[in-house]
Amino acid sequence: MIDLGLLLLRAAGFLLAFTFGIQKIGWYVTAFHSGKPLSSIGLAPLIGHVGFPLPVILALWITLNESVAAFFVGVGFLTRFVAASVALGMVGALYTSVRLGEDWLRATLYLTIFLGLTFTGPGKFSIDRFLQTRIKARKSSVPDRA
């Protein structure tokens, strides 16, 4: 039952974050086609306004977190690593929300989900577990050459 709960938690994290990631990708596609600099679109101006360094790089990292990394968490691939990356991004989102006086509950929810998955791992229904099982099976079938 715990593994089913982890699957549902991964799915919720994926769906919540991915919807925002797709939106952010759209911002960059539009900017690319219109010839606008990356520093003028998406989250980069907000990140710069709040005072974080390297706003364009952070904005692209957040976009990857909320798209590719969210997908990886959803399917359970490199789960602990990418969940930690998304959780770190949510720390920044939480800080920004509080600093600007905006609703901070959503960032807290995402932070809790992804931080929890960082500590628990993906569970049995994941690509990570499938790969672990295959590696163990391969190691046990290879005779020692001593």
C-alpha cells in the first residue's frame, strides 16, 4: 500500500508541476519566435526583481524542473535527484511568494511533495525500481572470475 501511495504522490506532483512547466515552455517558444531576449520574458524579470543572481539561468532551470524533472518524478526515473532539484526550486518559489505578499500555500504544497519524495524515493512502481531489479539480476547471473 505504501508503494501505491508513493505512486499517487508522484502522479500528483507531476500533474501539479507539469501544468506550470508547459506554460513556461510556451513563454520561451513565443520569445524565440518573436526575437525577444530571454531576460525579458517568463520568470527572469521576476527573479531579477526579487534579487536572485543569474535570473535567466534560474528561470530556465525552473522551467526544466517543472517540465522534464516533473515528468521524471512522475515515471519514477532518477526520482530522488530530480525531486530534490524541484524541491529546491520550490524553496525559491516559497521565498518569492512570501516576499511579494502572494499566496504561498501552493509553493508549500509542492515543496512538501517533492521533499517527501526526495527522502522516500519512488517506491516499487517506478523506473528506478525496475532498473535496480535488472542490475541486481544481472549481477547475480554473472559468475565470479576469481
